[in-house]
Amino acid sequence: MSTLSKPNHIGRKISRIRELRDMKQEALAQALGTNQQAISAMENSETLDEEKLIQVAKALGVSVEGIKNFSEEAVLNIIGNTINNHDNASMNSNVQYQPTFNPLDKVIELYERLVQVEKDKTEYLEKLLKGK
């Protein structure tokens, strides 16, 4: 069953978020200080107490609201929009990037700064040697 048919099944939502984050049950169990069997039982339960949900959210790197409001449909929409935006961006790839500055000027500027730093360092070392 998907989360679309049972939108309030917290365990399934946790399972899907964990899978989307490419995390195994063992890794989540380790982050929570428990074992894989406990994670499996948690993912099969329809509800979860708030304190445990906060711990799971932290381990998964999402908010509690993110878990509660998670839906497959929203994820698919985001992925679809990202793919469509990428496709549109690739259609405009014929447009070449034109910087508003001369890159060679920037290289020269960085080189001059590097030379100045080396001069300052040499000056400082000579001063230290004369002090001894």
C-alpha cells in the first residue's frame, strides 16, 4: 500500500523518507540507539508518540511537520518540476556565458596579490632574522 491510500500512516511515511534519503533501517537504528527490528516495527505502526517522532525526524534530517505532511504525490511533483526545469534550461544552453569582467584581469589581480603576500612574508622573515 502506498502513502496515498493511507495518508496518516506515520510509519510508512518514515519508511519512505528513509528510503528517499538512501538510508537503511540499520543506519536509522544506530542513529536512534536501537536495533533494526525496532525500526521495522516502528515503520509498520500507524502512529508514533511525539517524543519518538522528534527523535526520528532529527535522525532523518527533516522536521516533524515534514514527516506528518509527507506525501508521495508532492515528491513526484517536485521531481517532475525539477526535470522539466532542467529540460527547459538545457534548451537555452546555446546561449553562451558572457562575464561582465575580463577574466584575464582577474587572474592578473590575483597574481599581483599573491606576489605582494610573498613580499610581505619575506620582509617579515628578514625582520625576524635581524632581531636574533
